[in-house]
Amino acid sequence: MNAVALTTLGIEIGWGAALAIKTLVILLIIPAGALILGYVFLLKMMSHMQSRLGPMDPGGFHGWFQLIGDGLKFVQKEDLMPDGADRKVFAGAPAVVLISTFLVFLVIPMGPDLVVKDLDIGVFYALAVSSLSVIGILMAGWSSANKYALLGGLRAAGQLIAYELPLLLAVIGVVIQAGTMSLNGIVVAQQQQSIFGIDWIGNPYILTQFVGFLIFLIAAQAELTQTPFDMPVAESELVGGYHVEYTGFRFLFFFMGEYGTAFAFSAIAATLFLGGYALPWVDGDLANWIGPLVLFAKLMLVAFLMFWARFTFPRLREDQLQAFAWKFLIPLGLANLLVTALFKVAF
Amino acid sequence: MWEQQVAFWIIAVAMAGAAIGVVRANNVVHAALFLIVVFAGSAAQYILLLAEFVAWVQVLIYIGAIIVLFLFGVMLTRAPMREERGKLDNSQRLAAAVVALFLFGVLAVFLVDAFAGTELRFRDSMVEVGSAASVGESIFRQFVIPFEVVSMLLLAALVGAVALARRD
């Protein structure tokens, strides 16, 4: 991704160096994204919405020190492992979750040339690797040798299976309209297509796939186990669910995985429905330079919607949660798919 | 070409090791986790053969769905924390070995018979063959009737499962 930026500066880099730079950038994006979302939404927005004064205090100015303090606290904590735990699986689980997050970022384009690998089947790949995090969650829940953790893991798995389908159905609508699964191709399609002949701003799919956008946001919310879909981690009954036995650095891994994935899903939603890195009337080299900023702005907008729902809705009961997926979201997704396909054939 | 050979053997050895782990594990959950390595290895082999779409379908379906259902089922019913030495064993070891050897023999004979001496030479133009577009085209154009038959079979299995599980 930086290859282009560097080449425009007149620096040639080899294949190996490019790979190293790409890997490093992605490795930095996950904690950075987790920090940004945690800071802006979890601390600032939630504090304002729920009138919490605590996070406004540390460090003086608007509580800027809060997250750094939290990070220091996590690093100091003792690394605990329950007595009956399955040691290898217990230690491996946070890594599986984080690797799944890492793999999703590989296909998200931040500019026409700023993408690690523009896979032909980009969206499909992103959904395939994001589904791997369930295995990490099940591993964590089982290996902790704790009833609450196991219950949390099972609930998470049942929920992720149920909401994977609407997520895929919502994406298929976009894929039909764009005629490609490559994320870069979807961005270009949104730039070049028109809505019934009006091509003033192209065709951001949030306008023509609004139902798909809503389904995607709801399903992503469930995939991230955020309120109102937080039965798997419900603090008041499961004391934290699958990560109840994790402390210190390993818990930090789960935290980064959760918020890093929220960052990734916001980026995918921004790419699929809001035109990604593209702005109307901007292309060429300029798009490469401002692309990351544009994508970041759109991503924060999507993340704002997701966290807004998180901070204001009460938790759904397990049966309500399952019924909502199977009896409402999936039929709606199928209907959306049918209508999209009809329009695609008719026009 | 030698890079592909090296990669193939590394992945193949890892897969075989994990497969032995699946049958030798004394804990069902461990066996399922070993199975993930086997499936991931076969996805990697698909990528080596330029079948990129099939590879990620393998990841989504086998690792993302089937293994998750395995783990889900095992944890919902037993969730054994300790090793269950002897419990997972049965008296059909010999029969299983005979069947496995027989299957290996049949597969080996047919594969050698069909592909002995053929060498795949990968060219850039061959990437197209493994793409989602060409896979979709061959499924929904050339092989549409087998595809529909398979989907009928799956539907029948689904209806049967619901009928068996109903309690009223």
C-alpha cells in the first residue's frame, strides 16, 4: 500500500520490503483502530450519553489520560490461568481472534492502489476469515474450565452462526449491483454507476441498497456481540462470558480483537455502502493521498451509528435474539436479494 | 516450479501430522481443533493449485461453519475437560485400518492411473480458471442439473432432520 506513496516520492522498494511495510501497517492499524474507537466512542460518547463523569477526570483535560492508564493497568496485571484450564488452548484462543481480525484488513482498500492485496473475491474472503473468530471464542469458553465462560462461548457461537447468514445476504445484494466481489471493484462501481440516469454523485449503495445497509449494520452488531446483542458477554448474568478468566495481556488481546473487528466491519460497511475511499470528482494520484482520510471519515460515521445503538438499546433475550435473526432478518435479506436481482435483470 | 513442490510438501506433512492428531487425540475438542489444521491445509493446497475461490469456500464452510458446529455440539453435550483415555476407543480398530488401507489403495491407483506423467505448467492465464466467475459459470451453466439434484438432496436431508428432531 505504501509502495505507491513512496514511488511518487521517488523511492523504489523491493517486493520483500513492500511486504514487510504492508504487514507492519496492518499490525499497527488494529491497535490504533481499537484505541480510536475505544477513546472516541466508548469513553467520550458513552460518557456524554450516559452522564458518566469518571472518564472525564484522569489527566485533566477531558480525561485524555484514561486509556493510557487503562493500558498501563493491563500490562501490570498478573497473568492468571485457571487451575483446570487446558493450557495450550487457553493461550491460543486470543491469538486466533486477533489473527482473524488481522486477516480481514488485508483486502480493505484505502485508495485506488492502497490495498495489501486486491483479491478478486475480496468481500467473500473478508467474511470467510472474520468467521474464524468464532473458533477463538469457543476455544476460550471451553478451555477456561468455567461454567460461565462455557455458556458465554456457546451463546456467542449460536449467535454468530445465526447472524452470519443475514450478513452474507446483505453483502450479496451489493455484489449483484456492482457485478464484482473485489472491494476495489465495488468502490469503482459506486463511482461510475448512476441511479436511473442520474450520475451526479455516482451510486453510493446506501441509496439503492438501504435495506441491505440496515441488515448489514444489525448483523455486524450481532457479530461483534455488542448491545443489544451482548447475551454472550452479559455482565449481569455471565460476569463477562467467554473472557471471564482472562486477565492482563491476554484480555487486552480480546479487547483489541473486539474493537479492531468493529473497526474492520465499519470499514467494510463504508466501502460497500458509502463509496469507500472515493469522493465524487476525485481520482488519480489525489485519491491515493486523501483516500485513507476519506475512508476513515466514512468509517467513523458507520461506527458512530453502531455505537449509538450499543449505548442506547437494552439487551435482547436469547430467544428474541434468535427469532429476530431467523424469522425476520433472513427472510428480509432474501426478499432484498430477490428485488435486487429483479432490478438488475430489468434495467 | 520447485517452490510449489516445497510448499506442497510442507503443507502435506503438516496436514498428515494433524490428521494423525485427530484420530489419536484423547479429547474430542482437541480432535476437532486438529481437524481445523487439516482443513486449513487443504485450503492452502487449493491456493497452490490456483483454485482461489474454492480455497476460501473451504475456509468459510468447513472451518467457519462445520467445525464450529462440531465444537458447538461437543460443548453443548459433554464438554470434556480431561483426557478420556480409553473412552474414545472401540473394538473396531482392525476393521477401520483395513477400510482405511483399502481406500488409500483405491485412491492411489486411480490418481496414478489418471495423472501419472502429467505435469501442470502454471501460466498467468490459468488464474481465470479458479476465479469465482468461472466456477459459477460452470456450476450454473454446464452442471446445473447435478447442482439442482444436490440441492434437492440437501433439502430432503434438512426436512428429515427437522422431522426427526420434532417432539410433538
